[in-house]
Amino acid sequence: QVQLVESGGGLVQAGGSLRLSCAASGRTFGSYDMGWFRQAPGKECEFVAGITWSGYSTYYADSVKGRFTISRDSAKNTVYLQMNSLKPEDTAVYYCAGRVYSISRAYTDEDYDSWGQGTQVTVSS
């Protein structure tokens, strides 16, 4: 497993932008598929975006497609989530997650075995 630490959350007005970062420790990061999830109060954990170990393939939940972009910098062992055109319904704790690479995409929290502690994102209307 890798150890993951998120940062970059905060308070932003609707229509604004934030960039989340997830720093990974461990030499196996390059072989990990990575994902972002979020959980709002009283709601279940929700898949947001995923990126394969190579970075060549990315995929998104319909609710964020066209607004969010996931990327990775393997030299820095870091995954990013650029969030634009934020809406109040994007308010949640955002979690970074990782798993050893696989040929299938990973859309559920059960697919991942490494998790960060989460970072709060609050979007005001």
C-alpha cells in the first residue's frame, strides 16, 4: 500500500475553482491506479474521477464531467483534481484513493485499498 495525504481543500464561492493534491509515499506509486471520491453529510461515498497508473486514461462521474480534471505527476508522486465551475452540491469531504493497477476501471470504494484522510471542500452559493 501507499500512504496518501490530501491538501488544497477550502471555502470557495459558486463558480470558483480549487485544485486538490494527493501526495503519495512509497516507491510503488507508479504502479497504482488512483481515484478521487467524495462524501457529503448524510450521503454515501461517491466516485468522482479516476486515472490509470500510466496516466493515459481518465474517467469521471457524470456529475463532474467537463468541470473536473484528474491528472498525475509521477515524478512528484502526486495526483491532482482540478475543480472548475464549482457548485454548492460539490460540497463534501474529498478523498484520494489508490490501488495496484488493473485492466478494469475502478468506480467503487471497494476497488481501492489505500486512502487518504480527506480534505473538506465547501462551495457557497
